[in-house]
Amino acid sequence: MSRRASRKVLVIHCHPSHEGFISTALSQVLTGLGTIGADVLVHDLYREEFVPELSASEHRAHREPGVANELAEYADDLRWCDTLVLVYPTWWSGQPAMLKGWIDRVWACGVAWELPDGAGRLRSRLRNVRRIVVVTSHGSSKLVNSLQGEGGKRTVMRSLRTMCHPLTRTHWLAFYGVDTASSDRRTRFLDALPDRIERIVS
């Protein structure tokens, strides 16, 4: 029996601190991916000093296929993966500005979508992506986030997902109430991450 090809996983990490809850979550995610022998690429947007601002020239050319030269590696990696893992804190109900900028600039025409002449809606191009996993923290409770509408979750589960394969599965691994959580509750969530990632991605 032939061995199944390893998963191709792109991990996008976004947090200004390299210590703390989200940093540990990233380490645990990578541990789980290592257990299943996944082929993993990691982009740490803060370490790489990613520029999130969409320039005026990019905006003017947003209907033209392609990205700025400095974004070519990010676009190639997005086209390469079958699994996308986003690790970040939820701030103001959404993604940090740097991660939102990565979406704005990299999920561009010719990479994530296209709009053929005469078409009334975007067509997805990232059909290679079959799985999206989010690992995130929220300062407030699940109830409060639900009442606020969880805008960041909708961005991933609705907007990004529609640019991927029609059968793409999404997984939301969120830790709510991080600001007031006990050390034990934080530890339990983090300790469980490798197994959860292994089950989802394998």
C-alpha cells in the first residue's frame, strides 16, 4: 500500500510578542503538525515586518491579476498549500491589522479570485486549499462575542472560505475569556492543541 502524501500546511502567525499565549499556541500547533509529518511553511508576519497597507497603486490595479513583487512568496505559498492555519489574537472582534493587511494584499486577483468579463460574481482560484484552521484568543466570553457577531470568524468562515475549494472544511479553535482565565484553563487549552491539530489535519 502506498503511503499517503503528507499534508502541505501553510501557517500564518500574527502577534507582536514572541512570548505568551499565542506564541505558545503556535508552538503547540507546530508540534501537532510535526507528529503527522506534515510539510509545513511558516510565516511570522511581525518577524518578517510584513507591510499591511494596501498602496494606492495596488488599489488602482486591484482588478488586474497578480501581486506586488515583494508579495510573490506569500502568494506562491498560498497556492501551494492544501491546509491553511491562522494563529493570532482576536482584537476588536477581528483580525489584527497586520493579518488583515496580509488578506487584503495577498488574497488578490489572480491569486485567490478572478472576475471574468461579463461575470457577476467572483470565481475562486484557491481550489488547492481544502482545510482552514484558526487558532485564536478572545478577551471576552463566547456569549459576548456571539452578541457582537464575531466579525473575525465571519471573515474566515465566509469570505476566505469562498475563495477556496467548494468542499473546504473550516475549524475554529478559540480560547474565550483569555484576559481573566486561570492558568489551569489556559494550560488545558494549550496542552490539547497538538492532538486537536493532528486529528483535524491528518
